[in-house]
Amino acid sequence: MKELPFFIHFNELKLRLSFFFLSVFLCLCVSFLDPKCVLFILIKPLWIHIQGPLLFTHPLEGIHASLSAQGILAFLFSWPLLIYHFWSFMSSSLYLYEKKVLSFLLSVFTFIFIFGFCFFYSSLLPFFCKFLISYSSWFAVLEPRVLDYVLFFVRFFLTLLFFFTIPFVVFFICIQTGKDPKFLEGLRSWAFVLSALLGALLSPPEITTQVVIGLGFYLWYEILIMGMWIYWIKVGGEEDRPFKRIKS
């Protein structure tokens, strides 16, 4: 089979990214029809508990908060298109069994991420806002800034995306490089240390939250090992069958 020049793949990548950014831009244009509604969708979990207006401390803060909210929603609506273009770009260079693995990973990742984000927005975020408001008293009245809340939402969203993406990326890299589950099992001590460091870096300076987030990362590591064993037992053997390696 004749190999294609590198720049052909690069041009295809640019074209697919152009479609994705065009989708984000169109979603942003639609969100400009009612920017106040878009901003309210993000601040609703906090607004429900304070039952009052949030603050703007300078004229540009409203614009920054509104643009941030519109960017978040635009990415969420365009995100399935990004997953599709990633699969389309990668699948042409994969064997049949590798396509099945990638399709399974993307499907599971999509389901877990959507479920996790919905659970965060409908349950965890309102509970967390209610917990923070409980510290308000007669001598310390809470007057939340819109931009601070939106930036907190963005940080939490990116942390959630990072949290759910790492195991799937590591799993795919291990498969492509031919690593077996025993190789990952030998990294348990390093995984524990790395999980503790990530828990300390990605959480507030409070030991309970750091421990919970660190244990969450380590739990993903154990799930990754289990997934590698399942793949190694059920799918890994197909790599040695010539008729399974036909590209399609």
C-alpha cells in the first residue's frame, strides 16, 4: 500500500479543526441572541440558594462573565462534533480490532462525561453552593461576584474533563505501544504518589477534599488496570491473527 505524504494528513487535520471551530463560532453567535439567559444557566445553582442578585464590581466584568458562559455552552454543544472528527481522523489508520477498541473507549467516555457533568450541575454544584452559603452570618454577609463564580465553574469543568480524559488516553497509548497489564501493575507506587500530588494541586487547601480527589484518581488507575486485563484476555489475542489486521 502506498504511503501518503505527511502534509496530506496535516491538511485533513486542519480541515477537521476548521469545522469544529466553525461549529463553536456558530454556537457563540446563537448564544448572543440572549446572553443574559446563557449566563443565568450557569449561575442558577448559586442563585437558587441566595435568592438575590450577584455583583459586578467593574463595567467589564459583566462582559467577561457573559463571554465565559457563552464559551462553555458553545463548547458543550460542539463537543460531540469534536469526538466524531477525532474518530474519523484516527480510524483510517487503525486495524479493525483497534477501531473496535477506539469506538468502545469513545462511547464509554462520552457516556461517563455526560453523566458526570449532569450529576455535577444538578446535584454536586447546588450542594456545594449551599454548603458555602452556610458560612454566611450577621457579621459576614456573602456577596458573590458573577465573574468569580463563572471562573470557578470553568476550573471545575476543566478539572472534570481532565479527570475523565486521562484514563482513556493512557489506555489507548498502552494499547498502541504494546504495554501489558503487568507493566501498569508495576507502576502502582508511582500512581499512588501522582494521585496524591494531583489531589493536592487540583483541590482547595483542605485535607479532606485533597484525599477524596487523590483517591478518585487512584481509583481510575485501578479501573485502567482492570480494563487492560479485560482487553488483554478478550481482544489482545486477535492481534496475532492475520485476517483481523486488515484495515477497513
